[in-house]
Amino acid sequence: MTTPDPVLLARSGAIAVVTMNRPERRNALNLPMIELLARAWEEIDADDRIRVAILTGAGESYCVGGDLGDGWMTDGQLRADFDPSVLGRGLLLTRSLRKPLIAAVNGACLGGGLEMLQQTDIRVADETATFGLPEVRRGLIPGAGSTVRLKRQIPYTKAMEMILTGEPLTAREAYEFGLIGHVVPAGTALTLAHELAERVARNSPLAVQHAKAALLASGWLPDEDARAIEARFVREVITSADAREGRKAFVEKREPRFTGQ
């Protein structure tokens, strides 16, 4: 009997869907899964036909974090035969996609699942989803970006509460604190994620990717430094063929035909 791949990458036109596929383990992360995630991000960024990606989970959970029962980490150390740089790339700790990444959260989003979520750009969740960082309950800390990113994405005190108590948020609470952008009926998160992806894919890929890059590069820098970064990306976009096509299509009252140039 063939074991299914723990990560699936499917393409539909300009949209790629990455599915974490260990539903029997609630999509808990193990090393083969992380390696395939790293490979998927590379393939998505390298394929100019793909303009936007969606990340979701198979079954009734999104991702419950690292699989502590899988033996991939012992005494705080990764397995000796595993390249630690793959961990950072796969979990989106040391890299981010050039292209927009939309999360379709279909259940529990915990630990490493929530840490990856913080590197997605648009977030949709089923009303049954939960969001938490339970690491402190296991004598750990959320070390794949949450101590840096979470306080920048939701109120500081709520980020501290999540990290220090390990208690989860409901989907509605996550929405109210700004961690996610949409709450939808159970079973429909992926549908809305596709609709949003299609809207993004209709736009200039150059403009979309540079806009994302400007947001990430400017981060929480002082305004003067951030404006200089933004201005650099604006100059590159405004002189592009896509910008000319966008203006021309507006004048001619038609849909633009963007090429990413």
C-alpha cells in the first residue's frame, strides 16, 4: 500500500494549492513534511505561471504543530542527518514567498501551524478553527518566529497572553484581534480562499509581488527608512510594461492583459 505524500502541491491556472496531508496526525509536522513544504515554496516562486498560492490542511485540522511523537527532535536537537536550513525554509521562518500566500484554515491551527500562518498574507478561517501556541505547556517556546512576529500582528498584551499561557483563541477572537481577515461557515474556508486568489491573480504580478516586497522590507522601521524602501519598489513598478498596460486598458475601457514585465 502506497503511503500518500504528506504535502500535496496542485496547480489550477495561476493558483497553486499546498495541502498539508497527514490528516491521521492532524497534519502535525514531521521532517518529510517540512522538506516537501520547502520544496513547494521553491517550485511556486520559480514558476512564473503561478501568481498566488493557498496553504491549507487535509481533513479536520489545519496543522497542530510539530509531531512530538515522531522522534524528529531529541533533547532539543534535530536529527543528525537533517539539514537545519530546510526547517527554516519549510516553516517560512527564514524565507517568505515572493508571491502572495493565502491561508485557508479548516480547523486547529496550533504551534508551528500558527507560526507558519504568521507568514501568510491573507487569512481565511472556518468558524470552528482555533489558534494557539501551546509550547510553554510542553516546556518549550514558540521559536519559529512567533516571539518576533505575533506582537507585530496583534495587540502586544494579547500576543503575550497567548505565548505565556498557551491558551488558544477561537476563530471569532482571532478575527477581532486581527490575526485573521475572514471567518466563514465550516467547510467553506478553501472556497473563499480560491475566490480571493482569483482576484489577486487578475492583477499585475509585478505590481503584486513588489507591493508585498515593499510591505515586508519596510516592516516596522522608522517612517523615513520605510518610505525609502517603498519608493524603490514604486519606481520599479511605475516604469513597467504592466503599468503601461494598466493605464492603457483603463483608457480603452477593457480588462488589462498583464505579463509580469
